[in-house]
Amino acid sequence: MYKAPRGTQDKLPSEQSYWAYVTHKAQGLCQLYGYQRLDTPTFEEAGLFQRSIGEGTDIVEKEMYTFKDHGGDLMTLRPEGTAPVCRAYIEHGMQNLPQPVRLYYLSPIFRYERPQAGRFRQHHQFGCEAIGDEDPSLDAEIIELAWRLCESLGLRGLTLQLNSIGCPECRPLYLQRLKQYYTNHSESLCQDCKARLVRNPLRLLDCKKPICKELAQEAPSITDHLCATCNTHFNDVQRLLATIEIPFTNNPFLVRGLDYYTRTVFELHPKEEGAQSALGGGGRYDLLIEELGGKPSPAIGFATGLERLILNLQRQDVAVPNIDQPSVFITYLDYQGKVEAVRIASSLRHAGIGANTPPGGRSLKAQLKQANARGASHAVIVGGEELERGNITIRDLTQGQQQEIPIDQVVQHLSNLQQGPTASIQNGVIW
Ligand code: AMP
């Protein structure tokens, strides 16, 4: 028996309401904040990710799905969303548009990780990027957007951690001090961190092993080593966040798993903490576009994991609206009624009203039971003496009332009943 590959999941119909809810909210916010959708290919040249994410990172070292295609080119399934957006920004000359360019994506992401709760080998991210300006107001905007997404979904007890990891001006001196500190404690470090000490000392602060976490507490802090420009920028970001009442906690040890970040970095954490718990995160990457061959274009962005958001919605019992199901069920008593039921269902759908007919051979009682189970708002009953009179019966399934009306008025009658706002939402996402 074949099964979905380890670390991947089928998103079953019963879960689609959550997916529709989250993507609908995300897209609604993007409209409010002026972010436009960009879809990039599922795979890119491997070099794009090696160059941008950085050689010493877990993603590039051991998590990328890289393969040689039939033409001998090395390709990688998208392990994160920012580098492809930057590649597209450069390729399509978006630096010639008014800056910043605000973009968002909804994409599957592939990382060969050890699967566990909230950690998969294929997951999905919603991310936003504001490219072409270094103003701290953009940092505040991106962080606000990430925060409002979680808040508007109905998640409670979130925390936002904030840090600045400086720039090529101030970071080298800090890294020197950090390296010195850890070299003095190198015998206590875990195996991975011993290697990080040589290749990527900033990542030592991010290790989840208890002994390394303890050492990180006493490590020199980057915020004590920021140059004047980074310091002013960081102060401005904090002031703006306070102005728009986004609560944040400074975490001088917050670093991110990708090499391209500069200055602002942040993460959103849910109420229930755990090693795999970040709901989303992001930061500035002022040098990445240049690194990839574009004109200097400072930028900031964030990404959230949709599976993690949904997991937390379920843990917190947040009710989500149902995706639209056909709201009218056309039941029938005999063969003549069935033909009429198929015709009525067809004309209702033509008029934009969702309708189903049950399969044949069931009693009226069983058909009505099914209509209720499917959450239909109305049943149309076709057959018997009413049909001979040219009529059908419409039953309101929520109120339990029914009435007989001429068959040629069904569409008009149900159109009138179905007007007005509906609580349900449509899934408009094509992956
Ligand atoms: P990152 O690109 O690592 O900053 O991840 C951004 C967000 O994507 C994280 O905060 C998580 O919510 C989510 N995420 C990252 N990796 C995984 C994974 N392997 N499985 C599920 N969600 C993930």
C-alpha cells in the first residue's frame, strides 16, 4: 500500500475550512496593506538558495531537495520563499517600479527535516516582502502585518520577540567577541555547536540544547555592539511599534536560521512554547538583492507556516467558518420526481445557488436526513400530488417550516431567501 511520503500530509476535505480561513484572512490583510501576490516556480536553480541562505546553514547543508534534471542542471525544490521573490524582483526589473515594492506569496516549502508535531518535509508558507527601502516604518509595517494576521485569526497569548543583528559595519567585531566567549567554553558545547563555532558563530545563540542555551545567556549581546546607524534604526523600529501598540519583547539572542538577515529580526511565538513552536518570523535582508546581482535594494519580510497556524487554531478551539456547501437539497419521491429534481438542481446552480440531488433508491426520510447532515439550509421536495398540481414543497431545514409553491418559481423564491451576507468563505487558493 502506498502512503503519503514521510513528513508530508494530505489536506483532507474536512480540514479545508481551516485552510480557506487562514488564506482568506492573509489575502484580505495583504489587500489592506497593499501587498500584491507573486507566484514563483516550485523549483529553482540550486545556486540561488546556496548563495542566499548561506553554506553554513542547516537548510543548505542537509535539508534541501536538490536533483539533477534530465538536462544535467542542478535544481532545488523551494526551501524558503524570500530568495525566489528576490530573484523575480531582479529578473522582472521591479527596481524600476516605485519603491518599495510590496509582494506576498502562498507557497509549498520543502525541507528534509526530522518530522514531528508541527514540523514537516513539505509545509506551506504565507510570506510578505517589502523591497527597495530601509525605512524603519517598513519594519514596523511588516511586523504589524504578521502580528495582525495571528490576532485576526483569533489566536490568543502570542508573543513577539525582537532583535537587531547589525550590519557588516558592526557585526564583525561582535562576532569576534562572540567567538572569543565560546572558545573559552568550547569543551561544554554540543557537537553541532563546535562546528558552528568555526563556520557560523551567530547560530550558536540559536541552539536548543540545554547546555548551549545556558551558555547563550551569558554570551555578549549584539545590541551592545551595534554601530550608530543600526542603533538609531533599531530604536526607531521600537518607537514605531510602541506607537501602533504592537507589544514586543527584546530578545538579544534571537538570530534566524538563514544567513542573509541584517538589522531587524523578529519571531512570533504561540502560547504553548516548544522547540518547534515559532508561528512565523522574519527580518531585514538589506544586502540580499545586491548579493544576487541586483541594484542595492534594502528589504524586509516575514513568513508564517500555515500548518503551525492551523495547529494552534485547533489547540485553542478557534471556530472557523465552513466553506460553502451546496445549501439546497432537492429530494424526490419517484422517477418522475427525480427527473424534475435534476432539472431544478441544474437551474438553481445556473442561477448561482449551490444544489445537490441525493442518489436514487432512498426513502424521503433518508434523503432529508442526508440534507441535514450536509448542512443544507433548504430542502425541495419533488413528487406526489404537489407535482401533479405543478407545485413543489420547500422546507426550511433550520426553522422546520415548509410551503408549497409553483415549480417555475423555485429559483426566484430561493434567490430571495439566499440574499444577504453569508458567514462562509470560498477557498480561492491555487497552490
Ligand atoms: P523559516 O523560513 O524557517 O523562518 O520558517 C517560517 C515559518 O514556517 C516558521 O515560523 C514555521 O511556522 C514554519 N515552518 C518552518 N519550517 C517548518 C516545517 N518543517 N514544518 C512546518 N512548518 C515550518
